[in-house]
Amino acid sequence: MSQENRVLNHPVFFEDDDYAHFGRFLDFHVRSGETLFVLTDENTHKHCLPLLRKKLHEDFPLKIIEVPAGEKHKTLETCHSVWEILTDKLAERNSVLINLGGGVVCDLGGFAASVFKRGIRFIHMPTSLMAMADASIGGKTGIDLKGLKNILGTFNQPMAVFIDPKFLRTLPERELNNGFAEMLKHGLISEYSFFEELAQAGPEEVTTEQIRISVEIKSDIVQRDPLEKNIRKALNFGHTIGHALESYSLLHDENPLLHGESVILGMMAETMLSEKMNFLSNEETEEILSGLIDFAVLYDLSSNCISAITDLIQHDKKSVGGITGFSLLRRPGLAVTDVECKTDDILSALHELKEILKNN
């Protein structure tokens, strides 16, 4: 039987084979015969859409919208194509868009839905660990512009989120690692024993219960601060440097870093920043770094890369008055937000990270 998390003002369902809640939810919220629009990328179209079709009865015809896979396609141009298809297929204000995919599909689909006809309803059906544990939860939508992560976006809650962990069987190892980063972050900012448990087990051993815990940690934070005025900023730990590194990699690398890969490196650098700001002891820093390094991509932080990261941080969407406030660790399991860090300290942390990666 399906199980539900009601911490948010929209339900989050964990589905089993019968998809009981999904069927009942559609019966209650969508008129019989009303078309459902399904946004996929080429991967979820092939591997996940057939399962969704089996779970839907014939009262709900589907119209499929496919977009290219990958962060480099999370753009205004892709959104424009989605809006054109919605228009051509006669989508209405009361239409429903199901975002069947990973973090990119959920981010982009949520944004496209929130803007089309001043907002149509949407449902997230995450298919990656990244989307299940993080991207589908909390109502943030977004697309990239000029290589800057999520610089365009809205706060717009989905009707519901339906999580089917069986979709994880379709993922390559790299995608599991990608989503695992956000779960590790949830432990570091809120429940350190959860971080320790995850770091010991690794992404291949992630359980449905651990995904549920991750969802509950994020949901609880979002419920208290839905528009990111204070405590929700804790979820940005690892993301100020991580987003800058991801943007650099997207622009310069043939095989760019995934979001979670960038966040792992960002968390390592920002853990060292936490020590430099006298929040963490050296012992605590070393313990956290030893838990993260096993999941880190040994990326070459060249001088050009480090210089670009410091420049990109100035364009961070969280900057106010030209100052970027970091979310750091006050102690393992507790975050502190809006911390101003000197450029020299940021550079020092990045150079220390470079040496760690070189020596592993």
C-alpha cells in the first residue's frame, strides 16, 4: 500500500506496485476524460513512461512532451518548446502536467507549468535519486541562463509528489551518486547520525526508509520557511561553491560535472570554510571530509577554474548588495546561514580542496 508524507502543504506519496494513491488522487482531482500532459526526457520516455502507462486507466489520455536530457538543456529555449507544444495540443488553465523525470525535468517542468497561462497544475513523479530526495520537494522551480544555475525560477508547489523507488533500478551508478550528495547534505545540516549512516553504507545501499528520512528533513525545513527567508537557506550548504563549480564545468568540460558531484566538492570546500569561520574544530572538519571524500569526483581544480569560481559566486542568485551569504556548518548536524566570507578564505578553501583531490 502507498504511504504518504504530509509535512508539506502538498502530499508526498511513496508508491508500491498498486499505485493506489496515484489512481485515487487523479480520480479526485482530474475530470474523467481530461488529458494529462506528461513531460519526459529521452531516457524517462524509454525506461519510465511504459510503467506509468500501465498504472493509468483509460479514462486519462496522455499527451507526451519530450525534451533533451541533461542540465545543458535546462534553458529558456527548452521551456519555449514546451510552451509551444502545450499551446498546439490545446492545454487549458485546468490542465495537469506530470513531470516524469529527474531533477532537470522537475525543475524545468515546474517552471514551465508555473508560467504557462499564468500557471497550470503539475505533479512531480521523480525518477532519479536526486529528484526523489531533493529536487521534487519544496516548490522551487528553475532554469539556467548564461551558464548561471537556476537564475530564472519561481516558488510554486506541485499538486503532489509520487515517489516510486523502483525507478532507481533504471539508473546508472553515476546518477545514484548524484542524488546521494543531497541526502548527505540533509544529514550534515540537520541530523548528523543520518550522515554517518549514509556515508558508511554508500549510494548503492540506499533504502526507501532513508529516502523518506531525507524527504522529511527537507520538508520540515521548507514548511517552516517556504520562501527561503531564513532557515531554508540551510539547504544551500555546499551549493554556493557547488553551483559556481557546476556552471564552470558546464561551460568548459566535454563531460561536465553533475549537480550532485559539484555539491559534494562544494560541501568539502564549505566545510573547510566553516572551520576558517571558527564554527567547526579541525577534528570535526577532518571527520566530515573523510565521510565525503569517498563520493567525490577527483576533479582538476585548475587556477583558471578557481578564479572563475570566485567570479561566478558574485553572480549567485542569493547575493544581496553584492555580498553572497554562505550557508555553513555551525557544528555537525546544524547549519548557520548568511555568513559573509572573505575572498581570501574562499580561495584558501579551494586551494586546500585542490590538494585533497590531488592526493586521493
